[in-house]
Amino acid sequence: MPTKVTARYVLGHHNGHHVLLENACVVYSGHTIEYVGHDYTGPVDEERRLGEALLMPGLIDLDALTDIDHLILDSWAGAEQTKGHQWSEDYFQNRRADVFTAEERQQIREYALIQLVLHGITTYMPIASEVHSEWAEPLEELVGMAETSSRLGLRAFLGPAYRSGVNVVLDTGERSVMFDDGRGREGLADALRFIDHASELNDPLVNAVLLPCRIETLDIEMLKATAAASSERNVLVRLHSLQGLVERELILDWHGVTPLELLDQVGLLNERLLIPHATYTDRNPAVHGEDRGDLARLAGSGASIIHCPLTSMRYGSTLDSFNAYKEAGINISLGTDSFPPDLIRGIDAGVQLAKILAGTNDAGDVAGYIDAATLGGAHALKRPDLGRLEPGAQADMVAFSLADIRDGVHADPLRTLLLNGTARQAVLSVVAGRTIMADGVIAGVDLDHWRLKGQELFEKMRSAYTVRDARNRPADELFPPVYARLER
């Protein structure tokens, strides 16, 4: 029998576009939506009345933090402190080791996935720092993560991250990359084995993708091998690139081409590619300040970008023009990339930054950003059954309460949520017809336990930076507090 969810506002879908319905409902049976509208009178097995809330498609986070967040530590640092956040040359050559045990890595994953559920994310592609690992992500870690993710009910696009090199600070103090080709080949082999594992699971919530690390940490053979595997297996590739000047300079020095040109040369620049950030195209003022063809090249390839506005802003950068990328025909999806995994705050940050960059308030394209968090993510994943509330689509949805006086007045519920709220207002999350969170409660999950466990794991992570720093500076020096602490 169907389930009916009613709310003051429902973001439905009609003729290829999101539309707003007031005092409406969504009806679903099994994993599929059957009805979206005002006047459903058929029998239902269960009815949930959300009252003053916005019910909308589940949010799609394609650069979702599945780690203990490091941005809270390193987004304040100057140049000298930042060097202590990378591996030293000596650490790479002689002392690299795992900070966490295999059991602790699974705990970290569960802690982070719980955060995704609580913030209204229904579909995700993970991102985790390899800084704290002996190399990258082993197959066993992702096998365990897939089990946890499926148990919690999230829709996942997973694969072990792999690389053939790692960013280091040389003894001279310069940034570079040092390589271990054998570890790169092992990582790609694990990634291919995970594709087979996901196929054997036959779980619609576990989907395999290729997740190489950063473009500058892959040698040319690894880039080509990744492109070949993507083509042969018909799987998506997400590769962090076009995200910084250091990356651009290294690629130009090694290969004589820009990162975008390199993606094209190795066969990765196509409709299966997802590029997180993509902020350093030729129109970026730090590059050329004008579009010399990068946007047209991206659009023509069919690749998608994953815009992470909140995280980019916190590290002092942003997409030069959301509207320029959109008007060029580039598919834009969204990611959070750091804590909190709050796409509501992320969208608000992106909208306001767009106004500042363009110098006009109407550059704040709220609809464009909402589309990116839903339809854009679905397009990047080649999943037209996601990102929309309409009959035949997957029953993936999230509701945000607007009932608190602190939410303010309602002119348009989306603007009210963005300007006055956060994703912490999520009161319902449904994936493939299964309620995975209601009223802030996840069945079988002790949130107090995970709050304490998360802090414990964070403290271990923070203290481990010292051994990787070339100068072995203590954590309090690498990450000084806002104000000096007064001891008892």
C-alpha cells in the first residue's frame, strides 16, 4: 500500500522543471513515486503530515565528506603553517604510516555517513583525506563502508581512492609531488575489484565509480589507465582538478599543457567525468581573467563539474561565475567537501558570492543552485530517476521544517530556508521509499555515542600532524586557537 506525505510546500516537477505546490502531497509505493499534487484521495497504508515544512527532492552531494573534518583546523593557516599540513619529504620516504586502525577507519565512515543523513543528503559520492593514511584507501575499507552505507539507507556511488603520488613539502620548503608507481597500480587494481564487488552485491543503493585522487597525484600512465577502465567498464570517474595554481603550475611544468588539456589528451574529458571545483579555468582572474575556450571545451565534452561553494569560500576561492558556467552549457552539480555536509548553507554561500562577483543582486540564481543540488547531480550520475519529485522517479526526498519562529516569514519557502535556515532543519529523509531519518532520529543510531566518538577520533587525527611536519611542530603551534587559552 502507498505512503502519503503532506506538507505546506512541495517542490514538485512538471515539464522538465521544478515547480512549487502549496498544501500538497507526495505518494509513493515501494521505491517509486506514484503521485505529486493536491488532491490524492486513494487509500494509503501510512500518512505523514509535516505541517509547516518544505518537502523537496533528496539532496545529491557528489563531494561528500566521509571523514573527520580537517577544514576546522587548516582553513585559517598562513603559508608557513600550511607547509606543516602536508607530508614532509622525510615522512614520505621513511616514516609513512596509518594514523587510524582499520576499525577506527570504519568508525570514521559511520560517523560521517550519519552526518549526511542528518543534513538531508540522500545520494552521495565520498571524499576523504588521504593525509592520515599510509597511502590511500584499501579495498577492504570501502567494502565495509558500503555495508554501513546500505544499512543506514543512503544511496552511494563508491570506490576506493587511489593515487600514484602524494603532495609533499620538500626539504627546500617547496611544494611538489613524490611518486610511488607501484602503489598507484595497486590502488587502481583495488578500484577495479570494488566494481566487481558492487556488481556481486546487486544492491541498488551501492554503485561503483572510479575515484582517483587529484590530477597532479596521478602519473600519465595512471591517468590513461583510468580513462581506459572507465570506457571498458562504463563507469563514472571523479577527479579533482582545475582547483588551484600549484596544480596548474605542476601540470604545465611536467606535461607542457594545462590540466584541462591533459584531461583531454589522456581520454578522460568526456560525459563520464565529474570534476570537483573546476574553479581555475582560463576565465579565473588568477589565470587569464577571460574565457579563452575552456568553458566551451568543458561543455562540449559532456563532463560535469561539482561546485563546492561553502568549502571553496572558506579556503578563499570561488567559482568565478556560476551563471557563465551555466550559460556555457556545462552541467553543474554540487558538493559539500567538508563539514558540515550542509548543501543549504552551501547554496546560500554560492548565491551570495555570485552577487558579489557580478556586482548585481539578480546574479544570485537560487533556482540554478537548487537545480544543481538535485537535477544537476542526477544528470552527472546518469540517473534521470533521481533529483525530482514526479511519478516514476525514485522515492528519494527530504523535508525541512519552517515552523520555528526563528525561521522568519515565508515569502518564498526556498528563499526563507536559504537565508534564515540550515540543513539542520531536516525533519524527514526518505531513500528508495525507506524512511532513514524522522524528526532528527535515525533508527538504531545512538547520536550521543557518535558525538563523543567523533571528538575522540578528531583528537587523534589532530595530534598526528606533528610527525608529518618537517619541523615536527606541536599541534597547538600548527593550529593555534582564536584566543590564547588561560590554564588553571
